[in-house]
Amino acid sequence: MKRRAYITGPLLPAGLSLLQGKAELVVEPGPAPPTRERLLEQVAAADGLLALVTSRIDAEVIAAAGRLRVISNFAVGYDNIDVQAATRAGILVTNTPDVLTETTADLAFALMLAAARRLGEAERFVRSGQWNLWQPDLLLGRDVWGATLGIVGLGRIGRAVARRARGFGMHILYADERPDPRAEAELECSFRSLEDLLRESDFVTIHLPLNDRTRGLFGAGRFALMKPTAILINTARGPIVDQRALYEALRAKRLAAAGLDVTDPEPIRPDDPLLTLDNCVILPHIGSASVRTRDRMAELAARNLLDALEGRRPAHCVNPEVIDQGRWRKA
């Protein structure tokens, strides 16, 4: 008998084709996520769940999922899922690491360049018809080449950003839970405490998961440590940054600029004051949004789901102890 799989939004054909014929599929048409009532109703009858990050899979949803064996997240981050509740229920949680590392690092560097060289302002300047003369002081920005880059979180994406920074001759600092001598030798980077990194860096780029320790990590106190010429980049998760404090720092020119691919909430509200600032570049969470990478994410999320439904250990388990301790729900 085919297992039933519920997918909380449109899945790219690269992933959907792997599941067709292997499971009974219920796929939300999108683009909006399912209502709470719809989500609870569908997980109650599902053996597998493939969740887009727009769907909140909390303890209530997990409690309603009496047959569920696996939650396959279409992302590397999984802060939209209550992993502890899933683990207690004997449900595997999987994610899609590695495949989006380089693409997200590309975007982080693109945001760095855009914020430093005021590309958003410049493009709007041209489109509005204001460009009528070349001037020596027109839209002066800041150099990326040779600047000091502070990487907060030297994981897969942080390291990929460091590799790009070497090509720009940047002096690279990093803050993490502990020093990593091997990474320092490979990437020619230096460990700093978060506070020292903020004081020394011309650019600060965030590559941390969202959890209780990182929520609101960047607020007014930490912005006060940064140079007034510094630029903040966030391609991780919006709630890591206190958005109101960031607005005040940018408005008062206590920070030079920011580049954000993530906000709190998402989508950002149309009346959010950050949208009134020229020195803030804001993108709609497109860090992994290349054709090739999103196809690979869809394939990996589908394979994780299918492996779990068919009783195999998925390649990327967030909570492998469910299997290792014999607590996995029976097929």
C-alpha cells in the first residue's frame, strides 16, 4: 500500500517527479501556505510531510499527526519545526544542507557589494531620470577590496563566503563557539570574540541558525560596538536581528548600511520603516534562489521523504537519535 505524503506548497518538478507513483500525494497549490485547519487536517492522515519554510510545524501539529514518520524540510534551516516535539513523538526531521551553500554565499557577497557600492540607490537614481551629468562625488560608496570582513558563524555558508572574500583581498575574522585551527589555516582567517569582531570589522555577515541563543543577538548594544562606517549583511534568519534597533542605527548613521535577504516578519510589512531608508538593501529571501540549486533542494527533500517512507535512513537527519535509539515510528 502506498504511503500518503502531504506537501505544504508547490514542489518543483525535479522533486515531485521522484515522488509520483511512489506515494499518494496531496500537494497544496500555493502560493499561500495552508490554513491552520487545513494543515492539521492533512497531517492527521499523512505518513510523510514535506514542509516549506512558510509552514509552522509546531507541537500542536505534531500531536495531530498520529501516523507521521518524517518531516522533510525544504530548507537547510529548520526553525519552523519543533524538533524536540518531533523527537519525542518518534518522528524524523530532515533538511537540505550542502546543496545551497555556494548559491547562498554568492548572494551574501552580492548583498555586500550592493550595500557598499549603493547599487540600489544608483539604479533608482537612473530610473527616476535624475542622472543628467557625471560628477566626481556622485553616489560614493565604500570599497570591498582590502576591507576587514567579520563572519559570524563559520559553518558551511560562512566558509564559502570566506573563500570568496580571499579573492577580494579581504582581512577575514570570524566568531563562533570555539576556534577552528583547520579553518584558519585553510581560509587565512582569525578567531575573535563577537564583541571584538564587531569593533574591528568593516563588514559583518551573519551565518547562524535561529534558536533561543541567537534570537535578537544583534540589537542596539551590538550595533553600538560597530564602526559607523560598517555594513551589516544578514542572509540567515530575520529574527537574529532586532529590526527596530537596526532601523535606528541606520537612520542615525551609526551604521553605514545593511543588506538583508531575511526579515522579521517575512514578508516584511509594507509600512516597516526600514523600507524608507536608502542605505538598506532588502531582498525577498532569495539566498538559494537559483534554478540549479532549488532543483537540487527539491530533489533532496523528496529523497529524504521517500527514504523515510520506505524505511531507509535519510541522508540528512536533524534528529538521528530517533533512529539510533530505536524510537522511530514503525512503517
